[in-house]
Amino acid sequence: MKIDFRIEHIDPMGQGVYKSEESDPEKRKITFIKKTLPGETGIADVFSEKKGVRFAKLVELKEMAKERITPDCPHFAECNGCDYQHTTYEKELEYKQAALARHLFKFPGVKINVHGAQKRLGYRNRIQLHYNKKKKQLGMLDGQMNILPVPECKIISPGIAFELRSLYNQNSWQGLLSKEPVEGHIELYAKENIKGHNVQLSFNKPYANGGFTQVNFEMNEELCQWVQNAANEIIPPKAIVYDLFGGNGNLSAKLKNSTIVIDKYRHLPEQRAHQKFFSQDLYDKDAIRALIGLKNLGHPRPQWLLIDPPRSGLKNIQEYLNEFKPDGFIFIACEATSFARDLAAVLDQYELKSVELFDLFPSTQHFETVGIFTRRKNN
Ligand SMILES: C[S@@+](CC[C@H](N)C(=O)[O-])C[C@H]1O[C@@H](n2cnc3c(N)ncnc32)[C@H](O)[C@@H]1O
């Protein structure tokens, strides 16, 4: 069904929002239309509708916003990977800051410091593609879950882009998948920021197979540097730090503090004298007990925590804080909704000192939210 629209604002997921204006409030609908901008009018095609909420695909623009620019990527209109290439990077950062501010309504008065990226394109060192051997399709899923070929994807780094084009060249990907199921996924990734040929492929393995690494090397460096500076300022040098969901110890790599890096998956860490690694499922019901047990292995309890969970966050963070009573913690969230949900619950005990938005995912709706929390007096 085709509808006329006028976009009111951009939502936290980077979608344009249109509210219909029927006089009967019962009949009013809200429609989310990706790749549109505030003030724009046009025609969109509704592809899904539930309880007065519609999702539609942009068909035609009648009035264009002055912030609209031509996307660098030829796949942008169809591809679900990017959300902001149709506007300037300054605007993208504004929308992201507004999205975060909206999520942080339970933390009134907090200022958001924005750390934009140098490179808006050519940064991603990891891409996951879906394939269907029968249909001879390889690509990203579009809004309707169809596979869209993306040989010219612009946000991936040059090494990954080279490998991607070779996969598409004469459909060479099909030859690589002879032993794989009819449908599945391929991941291309580079784990180190070295020039040349370090791109690897995996077939039908879980995301970030072989160990999580951040997808944006340059911005990850900035984030780690910022964590180091913040830690030097607020964490006493003798304080013990637990780096929860620490992966390969990336975020605490530059700390001066003695640190225990805890992650479910044991990764091969670089040799850093101040870091010890411990493997633990932190969502397990006995996780806290296991961490308490670290003292039997000669590891003191932590005075500060770094917490960098996956998208689902850390719902029982309160239990960790009640047990360890750290002087403070730095929380790094790749999902602002879980940051807001998990941390609003601890505000009685901990004060939010600052919030940073690090744009590790330019051109897309995603970003990292970093908050420093310190224990309130009398707690
Ligand atoms: C957002 S990443 C952060 C990794 C690391 N801090 C970094 O900067 O590279 C989340 C980490 O959580 C780990 N993880 C996922 N599920 C987990 C679980 N149930 N228990 C502990 N760690 C988990 C992943 O292995 C991954 O390293």
C-alpha cells in the first residue's frame, strides 16, 4: 500500500518518523521510513503493519531536506547495513547525539561528549554476508530480508573490499561453499591493523568466530586512549580493576592498574604484565560466586570495574555492585537502550559523572556509549 508522508523527526534507529493526521486519534498511524530526513515529503510503500505502527520503504521524494546528500554507496537505498549516508557526517552525529539524549532521560542534566570518526567510510574490518546457493545469491539482507548483492560496499576497509570483490568475481564464492548447507553466512574479517593481505573468511561460524575484536581499528584506538586517560585521572594506581566482558583485554590494555580480564571465551592475549585472564560466563547464575572465588587464586577484590557487555547489557549489574562495592566503574555499551535500562537502576548508589558517545560505526545507526560512575558517599 502506497502512502504520502511528511517526516517529523529521526528516531534513535535512524529512521524517519511520519505521524498521520486523521482527526480521529484511533485512526492515526505512525510510520517509520528509513533513508528519509526531517521535513521531507514523498511516497512510501508500507511493507509491514501492526497495531497502528507501520514500516514503509521510500518510493519517491517530493520535497528534499537541504541536508540530503548523494550517498557514496550505490547500494545505500536498498541495503540495511547503513542508515545515514544520505546526509552529512555532522548531521549524522547530531542525530546520534539526540538519540542518545532521548535514551538518557532518566539521567537528567548529563552532557554528552561526542567523539566523531575521521573516516566515515572504509573502516569496517568485519562483514557478515548471507548466501543462498540455490538462488545463487550472496549479500546483505535488505529491509524485507531478501539477499541484496553488495560488491561495492563502501564502509568496509580496503583489504576486506578487495576480498569481497573477488568473492563476487565470476561467483567464486559458490566454489568455496561446496560442503556448506544451502543457506548460511560468510564472514570476512581482518583482526589486525596491518597493511596487506590479512583478511580471513569463515563459513557458518558464530559472529566474531575466534574472538571478539572491535570493527573499527582507528576509533577503537581513540576509545582505548580515552579509557586510559580517564583511568589515570580517576582510578588510584594501586586499585585493582576487573575488566568484565574484557575479550582480549583491549580496553584495559593501556591501564597502569593491575587488571583481571574476564570473558566467557578465552582469547589468546598479548603478553601484558598488568593483565591476568580468567574465563567465566558472566551471565551464569553462579558468575559472581566464581569471581569471589578468585581471591582463593591469589587475586584481590576489585576497587574499579570496566564493564563492556554485548548488546544485551548486564541486567543484574546491581548484584555485581552490591557484592564488590567498587569505588566506581566505567560502562561501555554498544546498545544505548541497555545502558539506560541497566544503569538507571543503580543511580541511588552510583553517580553518573560523564557520558561519551564514541562513533565506532559511522554511516550506521550504531555507536558506543561510555559512562563513568562513582560511588555516592554513604553507600
Ligand atoms: C562488546 S564485546 C567487548 C570486548 C572487549 N571489551 C573489547 O573491547 O574488545 C563483548 C565481549 O563479551 C564477551 N561475552 C559474550 N557473552 C559473554 C558471557 N556470557 N560471559 C562473559 N563474556 C561474554 C564476548 O566474548 C566479547 O568479548
